[in-house]
Amino acid sequence: MFNEIYPDASRTLVDAGIHFAEEVGEVSEAIHHYTGQHLQKQFEEVKLEMADLISCALGIGNSLGIDLGEEFANMFNNNCHVCHGLPCTCNFTTISAIKT
């Protein structure tokens, strides 16, 4: 579906990456607004921006020939991909230690 809506030829990968970064900022801003007043209108904006961000990520994946559905299935085939817990028992300290 995303290949038909956003064909590879319509933008460069660099443009797609910049667009993705902008979408991350829009999600962050929407969450910030929602945490201030918790209005339903603000929550609807968070949902819209999150869906927009995911659609952008899917478009980039398609441009690179990556099946993100398959990648998610592989990554989470044994619950959390870090601790393998269900539910996840990771915390920021655990994740930070792995990244360094």
C-alpha cells in the first residue's frame, strides 16, 4: 500500500530521512501538549502523529527493501528482544549498559 501511495521515485532516501525526523518532532510535540492538559483533542493529535510517524517509517523501509513486519516478528519472536521477558523487565539502566 505504501509503495503505491509513496513511490520510491517521488523522493530521495535523504528526503525520507529528513521527513522522518520531522515526524518524530511532531509526535514529541503532540505528547508534550497532551501531558499538559490531557484533553481528548490533544490525545487524538497524538494518535494521528504516531500513525503518521509509523507510516513514514514503513515508507522508508519499503524504499530500502526492508519488510518491517518480518523484522518485527524476528526481533520479538522471544518476547522482549533484550531481556526476553513477558512482560519486559528492562529499564533505562539495563538498555544503557547494552548500548555502551
